[in-house]
Amino acid sequence: MTAPNLPASPAPEPTQVPISALEHYTYCGRQAGLILLEDAFADDAATVRGTILHERVHTPGHETRPGTKTLRALPVWHDDLGLTGVCDVVEIRRKAVTPVEHKSGRYQPGGPADVQVAAQAMCLEAMFGVDIDKAVIWSAADRRRHEVAVDATLRTTVETTTAAVRTMLAEASLPAAPADKRCRRCSMAESCMPKVLAGDRRYRQALADLYRIPTDEPPTPT
């Protein structure tokens, strides 16, 4: 008897990764881990400014002016990459779709925000069926738009960072604390304790001694 040809089981969908996590992970893997794995977050002046700024653009809606349609708070996703998120603003012109990410601080060329807005562009490509070769970051501190080239290098960075975040989620393991100059600008430094965890030799030695079993005599049974 010939076995019936059964349809192949569909491949499992990848764990969804928030687009915003790519920016956090690019800046500091431990920061992303604290947010995603421990639901930890702390505000400072910079994050409060960012929240206020995004309240203005995160009200869903659209507006139309000659030649341009502007969408606000547009949900986006990419099934193959397993990405999901919300674009602050998407500008649609004839044969052109451009994500515009709003930031309260100054723009840093090649910084974490570039990875975030490039991921948005890749999601929009999949959703609208168009090619997007540039994105925009609006800096409130600079009060101007900054174009970001969504090139092959940046696309690869989006893919590798997405994979790294997904691995971190699967392993449920916090990355090591960097304990460098980034920590001075991080609102989560107090909960992260980078100097204690990464820069204190005595702490690390005490932690190792705590779980070391003496080799000269067997452990006393309890």
C-alpha cells in the first residue's frame, strides 16, 4: 500500500522581534535584555523628552497634501524576518515610500537609530511591494531631517541584529554589562549596575568563591 502524500508541515514562524529592540541592542545588548527579558525601564530627562515627542506622532491618522500622503503611527511587520513595530511617520509619494523616525536627541550618523529606521524601510518594502533606498530621521535637537541610505551593509546589520535579539530571547540570558562611556548616558545604569557587574574584580572573585566546592575535602552532607 502506497503511503499517502501528506502536505509538509509549515515551518515554524520565527519569534517576533520588536523593531525598537534593534536600536536598544545596537546601542547596548544588556540594555535590550533588561527591557525585553526583565521588563525593566527607567526614565531620565532624555527619555521623557522622547516620550513627549512621540505622543505628537503616535496618534494614528493621515493627512494629504499635493503629491504626498502622510501616515502616522503605522503598524508594520516583516513575516520572513519576524519583525514588528510602528513607524512614527510614513510619507507616500508617487512610486516612493519613506519612513520618518522622530528622535528627540541629536542625530548620530551610523548610530543605532539608522538600524531602527532601516528595519522599518524593509518592513514597508515587504508590505507595499516597493524598493526603498532611503529613510529619514527627524532630530528635534537638530531641528532637521537626516537622510539614511538603506544600503546592503545596513540591511545586513538589520538581519544580524534581529538574529542576535532573537537568540537572546530564546536563551533568556542577559548580555554582559559593557561598563564603558555608554553607561553615562543610559537611564538604566542604576538597575544595570555596570561597574559592579563588569568592573569590580573583587565582586567577581567573591561570586566565584561562593559556588566553588573545596577539592581537599568532600562537601558536608545536609
